[in-house]
Amino acid sequence: MALPRRPAGGPVSPVGGDGSGALPPLVAPAPSLTAEERARYSRHLLLDAVGDEGQRRLRAASVFVVGAGGLGAPVLMYLAAAGVGRITVIDDDEVDSGNLHRQVIHSVPAIGRPKVESARERLAELAPGVRVEAIHARLDALNIGALLEGHHLVVDGSDNFSTRYLVSDACEIAGIPVVWGTIDRFRAQLAVFWSRPPAPADPVTLRDLYPAPPPPGSVPSCAEAGVVGALCGTVGSMMAMEAVKLIAGSGRPLLGRLVLMDLLETTHRTVTIRPDPSRTPVTSLPEGGDESCEVRSPDAQDVPTVSAADLAAELAVAGSSGAVAPVLVDVRGAGERSIAAIDPSVWVPLDTVAEVASDPTGVLGRAAARGPLVVYCKSGVRSARAAATLTGAGFAGVRSLEGGIEAWTRDVDPSLPGY
């Protein structure tokens, strides 16, 4: 999921001081290793920070992984390869060809299959001694509490803000640590959150850093902005390492620290996250599933919409009768438009809509003179915002394409490539 513009919660400052930041092991060690395990994990046994006892802690650990996509793929592979005894993975999505450049746990034969099933089969090949529980479902406020029971920690590789805040809130209530990462194009953020860490560590959660999720459509997703595949491997591997450190009690976990990376510029910065003293602790999850964690965009709530099928019918009638046809306005980015577009359509990127709309002789003014405007984006969120902006600027009869070009591809023109 793309990144918020900047940390907006409790105080954030450059890391300083010489405190070790060490935490006690999260998991008690399992019984002695077998000869086969000693051979498999011999490189771990050579490390003072892991060793025999740390490896036995890994074998006794239960880790809940949210998502089997870009971040979940390397997390799952490295946790299983490290010998974590039990891994639960939840994801409601299926493998798509557009996933394969970064979600390296999946392969071409897995296209169309649930990601969790593909991941479970790959992990069985990689680490047959690891127990993997695959849940093909969407995580929500109704099921998350029961699903987290019996797990020592959570690794959040989800790709949307509502799920990230749901996971954070549920783990704050349960007192379970969360390894958290987020990616955007070439940039990433990484941290560990824990509402009830052992003293003297301060409790820090996602809401101390970012008090609330941004409005829908205000931050582009990776499907809209793009992401380089190697970034997923880098961040996912670091997330797996944070899990190993917490389980084994080794090194200095990222609790209370935020790592900021830009792989294109090869920069890496770490800042301190402090608890927000004004924040009200989360003690319960709202009813209604994960949508309760979303922030609605007030200006886009009442925008009229049109379905892909109805729009296609309107265009067909206009084409055969000579009636006035709707004019499509594409508010996506240039990269998205290069993959697929509904033709003919006028291209006005979302961040320029307000400026272009202020000129009655501009492209939008000329388009509106030809027919009623129908705005589209990838899924319908950004187009609703753009339609609200146009309505506020005095354009009449503006509608948003419900479901965006995804719905058009599904219901009208399957020849268009997805992304």
C-alpha cells in the first residue's frame, strides 16, 4: 500500500542515545532440536544471537501473517525457512499475472488460485516441518479476535489502510506485538508496534504515528502508483528479521523506531516514535467489519454514479440514434492510462482537475459542451472525488463510473488488460 505523506501522530525525532533497546524473548524454547533440524539450521546455530536456544524458540513460535502478497511473500518464505513452528496466513485474494513481478512465493501455474493455497504449497516444499494454516478470507472486526488467539505476534503485510488499522487496533487490545511495513513505488516504512511491551519499553502503536487513516483515494495504492518488485523483497525480509529478533530475544527490535527507505536514491533513515499522551487507547473494535476503520470522503459521498453496463448502453444508444453521448474523463495517472483506457476519453489527472475546471475554455469545459461528463479511475474512488470537485466548480450532471475501469473491463470489455 502506498505511504501517507508524512508521520502525523506523536512526536517523531531522529534516533539518538546509546540504549540497547533489547527485549526479553517473546517465546519459550521448544525441546531439543533433532539431528535433521541441527543440519537444516546449522547457520543459525553458529550465531550467538540465535544459537540452539533461539532456534528452539523459533520452533515454538506461532506467527500470524496478514497478506500473502508483495510483503507477505518474502515474510512467509523467510519465516518458514527460519523454522518458525506455526504460521497462519490470511488473504482473500487470488493470484494474478500482475502479482508475479514482486510476489515471488507464487508462480504462473498458480494464477487464478487463492494466494494462501499457493503460498501453503510453496512453504510445504521449502520447509516441510513448519505447520502452515491458510485462511482464504477477508480479515474483519468480527473474526480478527478469534483468529489472533494462540499467536505470539503478527506480521502485517496488508495492502490497504482499513486492514492496517484494524490489525493495529486488535493487537493493541490483545497486547500482541505487530511487525509493520508499507511500500510505495521505491519507498518504504518499517516499524514494530506493541501496546503492552515489557518494561522499560514504551508502548507504541500505529495510531501514535498516524492517528487515523487518510481519506479514501487521497493516497494511491501500489496498483495505482506502481511498486518496484525488489522493494517488496527488501522490506519483507526486514520484517521477517524483526519477527525473528522478537521471538528469540536477540538484537534491538524496531519497537519505538521507524525506518524510512528510498531504494531509488539508496537512502535509509531511522527516527524515534514516542507514545502520543493525548491519544485515547483502543479498547474495543467497532461493529461492521473493517470498513469501520475507513475515513469517508464527505465531498464524494453524494456523487451520482453509473454502472459500466448502463454507461455502455448509453453510449450504444447515442451511437445508433445520434443522441448526445456521455463524455468520459479519465483522472488516473499516466502510467495507468498507458496500460488500459476506455476510448474515447479525455485525460485530466486527478491533481489537475480543480485547476483545469476553473478555465471554462479548457479541456473540461469543451468536453462538457459536447455532453454530460462521466469520470472514471481504476476503482471509482478517485473519480468520485473528481466528480465532486467538478460539481462544486459548476459542472452539471457529472457522474462517476461505479467500479472504475475494473468494472468496465469485467462487464463490458474483457479485452482490456487488468493491473
